Amino acid sequence: MCGIVGYIGRRDATPVLISGLKRLEYRGYDSFGIATVGSALEIYKRTGSISD
């Protein structure tokens, strides 16, 4: 089952998004990804749990 977390605000988005993704882990997972836009688009994709 998929889950989506989003954030718009002044704080650094990465810790906020990781916290939100950890809250969704109970749904089951095999991968996760984060995309942030600052001065450039940054995309992180990984297989496994968020703590890996």
C-alpha cells in the first residue's frame, strides 16, 4: 500500500519528510524516495527500510 508525505514551509524539508515516512512504515514497504526542490531538484531513492 502506498503512502505520500508532503511539506511546504520554511524549515529544511528533509527531516520533516523522513519523519513522515517513518510514520507510514507500519503500512509495509519495500522502498522509499524523497524529492526536494531548493536551488536544484534533488531526488533520493532507496530499497529497504528508512533506517537502512
